[in-house]
Amino acid sequence: MQLINQSEIQKRIDRLKDQELYIHLELTMGAYAAHLDSSKHSASTFITNAVIQYSHGSISGEGPYRIGLKMSQGWVYSEGLTHYEESETDRLIMAGHDSQGKLIVSLQLSREPF
Amino acid sequence: MHEEMKNSVERHILVVLPHPDDEAFGVAGTLAKHIQNGTQVTYACLTLGEMGRNMGIPPFANRVTLPEIRKKELEASCEAIGIQDLRMLGFHDKMIEFEDQDLLDSQIDALLKELNPSLVVTFYPGYSVHPDHDATGAAVIRTVERLPKAERPPVHCVAFARNTEQEIGKPNVIIDVKDFLKPKMASIQAHKSQFQAAELVGSKELNDEEIQARFGTEHFWIYPFK
Ligand SMILES: [Zn+2]
């Protein structure tokens, strides 16, 4: 994974618009968040291989980045993205890692199921 | 450098902010003061704040009911201030910065054309902390800037980023709203799901003097169009 290059991500978002895509969207604090710090409340969630289509999408922020994808009936939103996989040119693989390198958030889009 | 409000009786103020409750802390007193002077106020609120995380304590709202609850709170807040014309534009909370800019600008432009406001109030782009605030201010500035110079209403911006004064200087409009704390506090309290007593006034009850010090003035930066 490489640090996000904003204009490169925008190009890839534009390339994937107006078509059916499989999405993986995940947010996780890690299962031990509450264990390590009792003031924290563990929560995580993901959805994988749901089918979406967006007509308009963009990346915003100065890093970590935010992404919003506008669909005909709703939105996909993700905040805290820091890295992407440069070598994956057909799919968009992005994630946000914290200062210890742990994954906190991921947003992936693909024409084929994950 | 303070602009005296007596010298500027506004005919029609257009307020453009993204969230129900944005009007409460920063502009409610100023609007109530203008309204008492006979000014018409149109408030275009871009979203229903439906992604807010405050659900009341104990929670009386959920993700499904929050939009309707916040809509009612917004209406109550506007009534407290005396705002005559509330427009809910129906954009999605948190998504303003990603919205189709042409769509956003065209709705703001339509309001400018319809109302021909003598003053516009919004957030200062880049100095308003929440991405929706910055994106709303940016859309307003873009749209007003497109008007011919002679037709541009002045734009007064609210800003509260930590680096604001360092980068753009002190506010150039300071409004004393001590006589309008009743509608202002009622506007704040209308947003029941968002403001808990403790968050609002700290852990202890504020006396009148403290309320005046904390809520008695409102600050604006006049946007410097080129
Ligand atoms: Zn807000």
C-alpha cells in the first residue's frame, strides 16, 4: 500500500462511475479497544460484496482523506483513508491506518466480487 | 472597525447554513435584532443534520427518526428567532463537500435571484471547522462571485477555526445581542436532541452575567471579494 495520491484516486473514482460495482466498506476499532481502554466502546462494522453504482464521486481533505460517492438513492461515505494499492489498476483498494499501522477503515470497489 | 448596525437596516437577509442548529449559537441574536427592525429573513438550511451523533440523553432519537426530529427542532428554533421564511433544501448531511457543485450553486443562485437579498450570511470557507460548513460557505462565495460586481450583496461570514484571527484578522462586524438573549437561548434550547444542558452551559448553571459574556455578542467577517 502507498500513501494516497489525491489526483490519482480521483481519476480512478471517475473511471469506475456509472457502472455496477462490488463494494467492501469497513470500519473497525479493533475488538480490544474496550479491553485496552475501558473508557472506549468497541464497535466495528463491514459490508462486503454489496452491489452499488454511483454517478458522481470525489475525494476530499488533506490527508487522511474523505470519500463520498453519490448513488441514485443514497450515498457511500468514508473518512480516515490514508493508503491505496497503486498496482491494482482495475480495482480501487483504499484503507486508513492509524499511527501504529493498524487498519481502521477500508473502502474497496471492484467490477468483480472480492 | 465595527460596523454600526443602526446605519445598516437590512431589507432582506439570506442565511445559508448546512445544519439545523448552525443558526443557534452564531447568528440567532443578530437575526432576531434585524427582524425586530423589520428585516425579512430567509434561512436556507441545506441538510437535516441526519448524520448527527447526538440522539438525546437518554437517546430518544435513532438514525431513522433523527431527520424528522431535527426538522421539528429547526422549525421551533426559527420560530423562536422570528425567521419568516425557512427553506429546507434537502441535501444529505456530511455530503456537501462531495455534492455536484453545479447543483449546489444553482440552488443558491436561484435564491439570490428570487430574493435579491441586501445581505447574505454564511460560513467562512476554510475557517469553519466542519467540512459541510466550509463547503457551504464556498458554494455561497462562488455563486455570489459570479454575479456582476454591482449586483453582489455583501456576505458576512461566521468563522470559528482556531487559526482564524491569525490568518484573516479580527472580525469586522461585531453585533451586541444582549437584548436578544431570550430568542437566542430559546433557539439553542429548541435543538433538544443536540444540546444537553451540561454541554450547553458547562457543569454548573450560568448566571445572567455569565450568559451575557458567553452569548451576548456575535462576530462576522465580511468576505473580501476581489
Ligand atoms: Zn454545523
